[in-house]
Amino acid sequence: MDKTQVERKAYSPKEVQEMLGIAQTTVYRWLTSGRLPAVKIGRLWRIPADALEELLSTEGGQSDEQS
């Protein structure tokens, strides 16, 4: 395994919720719809930092909680 793979940061849905100041249901809606790419390991979701950055850059940081 290459060193860059080991150092990659992944967030839990709770961490994303707190960072963005959005509802927990919004984070899970984004995960299940594929809007926020993530890996599910058993019952745990992990969101790669680059996937979160991509979402924020393409959507201008808007949470769009209503959708």
C-alpha cells in the first residue's frame, strides 16, 4: 500500500453534519442518493475528504436541505 493511501482522510456522516451545519437526514439522503460518494463498511458510512470537497466545489457549498 502506498503512503498516500494510508494518509487519506475519511469522515463519518456525523462529522460532515457538524462541519456543514446541516441535518443528519440530509447527509444520509445525499449518501443513499449518490449525491455524496462514500463507502459503506457494514453499517458504517465513510466519506472521503476529496468527495466532500468535490461536492462543495461543484455545488457552491449550498446544503439544499429541502431536496
